[in-house]
Amino acid sequence: MAKARKHTSLRSLGCLDATCSPLTSRTKICYPAKVNEISESAIRMVVDRRMPAGDRIMVKLFNERNYAAFSVVAWVRRTAPHGPNHVMLGCEFGRRLTERELAALLVG
């Protein structure tokens, strides 16, 4: 019988900051984001700029003390309106985050 895969999820409820920037853009503009949910394979965050599904973005994550923890490439999989001027992005990471990386987000 196959062993059940452990799925680590950290629900931050908007307390973690991030920035994201499209990798296809000629400019290196980083857009602020608030993390709603993160796991080893995906992230859901609110941004103030529309990014189409399929776009590849660089996500820079900050820990609870607002220090940059690490950056990771992600693909935008879903978008949905979130209030009048924001968009909820559902993104899949290009690689799985490690337990250490997830723990670094909670430690200052």
C-alpha cells in the first residue's frame, strides 16, 4: 500500500508579506503582496496588479519580522477579483519548498 504523503501547510491569514514580479517583464518592478496561504507546493496571495494565469513570476517571501527569507519561481494558476483594486493569485511553485524554508517564514 502506498504511504500517504505528508502535506505541510502554513496559513498566515495575511500576516506575511511578499513581493512578486513577472519574469517576462522587461522592467524589474516588484509588486507588494499579502500571503493568505502557503504550502510546500503553492501559495495564495493578494496583489494590486492583474497577472494572467500561466505567467511565471518571482516571489520574494518575508518572515514575520519582515526580513527577506528567500525567493522562489512560481506559475500563476488562478486569479480572482479580491475587493475593488486587488486580485487573489493562486500560484504553484517551480519546486517544492523544504520544511526548513517554511519554518524560516515563522522565525525572525
